[in-house]
Amino acid sequence: MYLDHFHLKKEPFGVVPDPEFIWLGRRQTQVLETLREGVFDRDGCLVLTGDIGTGKTILVKRMVAQEGLAPVFVGVSGPELTGLDVYRLLAEEFHMNRRFESREEFIAGFARMLLQAFRAGRKVIVVIDEAQRLTPDALKDLAVLADLRSNGKRLLKILLVGPLEFNADAALGMKGGVPTGLAERCRLEPLSEEDTQSYIAHRLKVAGREKALFSPDAMHEIHALSKGFPRLINFICDHALLYGYSANLEMIDRGVIRDCSRDLSVALDLDDAPAGPPAAPVMDAPAAASPAAATEPPLMRWRSWLYLAAAMATAGTAFYLISR
């Protein structure tokens, strides 16, 4: 609705990860290079961690685009997965056209398929998001697949993606305090205030607007409200543009962001919103806070923002990539 009003060619703050809008700061560039080196130059599994909304998915998509890899998304849902569950999922997605009843049976068939891909010059990569859902035994089974070789060269690369607390070291095997099945470990953190400003300006430019749209004070308020999580930055900025459009504003200033923050904070039962009544509520506030909400730690309340934004995104929870 607001594109023409703000002279934009496309929505700059969509919640679905879009490689066209990717912004690469110093840390993002480092992680991207580490992932690339891990995929092509290192043996063992890769681990990428970060809280919800820090940009893990879009970074992986950027690597795919840069290296000419073709992604196939595989949805994973439900409780924690065992190794045989994962093997059956892989068999389905690789169109192996049979149901395997044992790990040994699957590994033998999967190794033959990998060898065919290897001889055809294709590098096979399995990327599993929400890797914390895998049991330790399932992680060990994946490490077995990552160790399949032909003439000393590994046939498969595995990238495990999960939250900050995800730790695959023990499951992948340790030797002398070093995980033997792990090639690289990367971690994405929220953006600094300076990076938040660059991130917003970059997305507006990609969307077709060169002129500033958010005032410096608004940028400061956005960073304070989002804590530097890119997905929340998108969510807040999009809400602010809708508000600005409805109020026929030409510039988004601090007051607009604070009005939006009241609306969103009331809706999510956060207790650190700016004082004063919301100017234009856009969601129904809950009737009453639950006893658990009253004692919920601040970090968990901020994560509720992340889960709300995450629920609006369309993304698979696991996918595998095969190079052309």
C-alpha cells in the first residue's frame, strides 16, 4: 500500500528471507567466507548458529547463489528426530524410491548414489535447519554419512543450522578436546546500532529509494526496540511505513517508531514500551497477562518478538543442496 507514497519499487522490509536484499557487514562477510571454505576446502560437518531472526537462512541462500548450488527445501516438523527418521527423510527427498528398515541398508544405498554424483562431478551438500531437533544418535548417524569417501575424498558435506545454544560437539565425536567430525563452527550475532542504520539504508536502496526515509533518531529507536535482530528490524520498519502512509507522512521520525512500539509492546505484553497510550493500535491486546508472563525473563520476552516475526516467514526447517 505504501510503495507509491514513499517512492519505492518493492517492499523493502519483507519477513521472508530474500537474497536480493542481503546486507553483508563485517561479521556476515566473515561467516559467508567461512561457510564457503568449509564446504569446498574442509573435511567434516559445518555448524552455523544464531538466534531467531539473525539472518542464518538468507546467508545460506547467499552462499548457494554465489556458488551456483541448486537448493531443494525439505520440511521437517514434529518431535526430535532419530537417525533412522533422518535417513528415511533423506531417502524420500533424494528420490531413492524405497523405505529403509535399517541404518546399514540406507548407508549402502546412499553411498552408491553419492558415488554416482561424485563421478558426474557434482558435490552433494545436506543443510539441516533446526538441527537442535536431532537426537545425539541422529547427529552421530549424520556424521557417519559425512565420512563416506571415494579414493580418500569425502562424498558429502553437511551443514547444521540451529540456535545459539545448539552444540553438536559431543555427538560428532571428540578427540583431545577437539570435535573430530566438525570442520567449521560459525555464529551470527545481532547487529550493532551502526550496522542497523546501514542495514536499513541498504534495503531501502535495493527497493529503489536513494533519499533517507528514517530520521537518525528513528534509526536509534529501531535498534533499541529490535535489539539488532534483522527480522525484527524488518517487522518494525514495515509497521512504521504502514503507520506513516496512513498518517500521510513523508519522513519516519522517532515519534512514529515510539508510537509503533507502544502498539506492538501492548500486543505482545512487553513491559518496556515508551510511556503513554498507543496512538493507533493495530492489534488487540491480550485481556490479561498470565502469571508466567509476569515472571518471564526479559530475554524470553524479547524472543517472543522473534517468534512472532518468525511465524510470518515462509521457510523450510531443513533442506539439501546439490551443485549443478
